[in-house]
Amino acid sequence: MKRKLNKSFLFGSLIGCVIGAACIAQTPSEKEIQMHHVRTNETLWGICQTFYNENDVDMYFLEFMYEVEQENKWLKDVNYRLQPNDVIKIPHKKNLRASGKSAEKI
């Protein structure tokens, strides 16, 4: 009886893992990338403050900054010093558009 229970548990766990992995692989990306051209005297912190949506309860500001850094790995090579006309990739949700300080309400 105990051996049969172990096989059933193992088989059920395996099926659950396969279904879970398939669900994760099927979830569509909710992010789009927006390009921002750096102007004179702009900093990464300031750019992130401009594009951060304060109404987004799913993400804190520092998490948003981390996502921006991950999209722009070249920033680490230049010590995060931005030059005018550099192009920064800004990830954002499809439904929300950055309008300076926060997303516009429709």
C-alpha cells in the first residue's frame, strides 16, 4: 500500500510540474519597450522618476529602476554616466503610457 502511494504521489507531482511549466511558458509578456533619447544633464535616476507610474501597485520605484538597468546592461560599462543622445530602453506595461510624471487616465 505504501509503495503504491509513493508512485501515485511521484506521478502526480511530475504531472503538476509539467502543467505548471507549460503555463509559465505560455504567459505573454506584458511589457513593451519605449526608447528615450538622453538630453543634457539628465541622470538615470531622473529618467526613471519621469517614467515611473506611481499608480502601479505591483512595482516599487527601485524595482522599476532595476528593470531599466537590466534592459540597458551597457550602462554598467560606462559607470552609469549618460551622455546626450544616448538611447535608454524603458520597459513599461502595455496599457500604460508614460506622460511625464504618471500615466494618463482615460
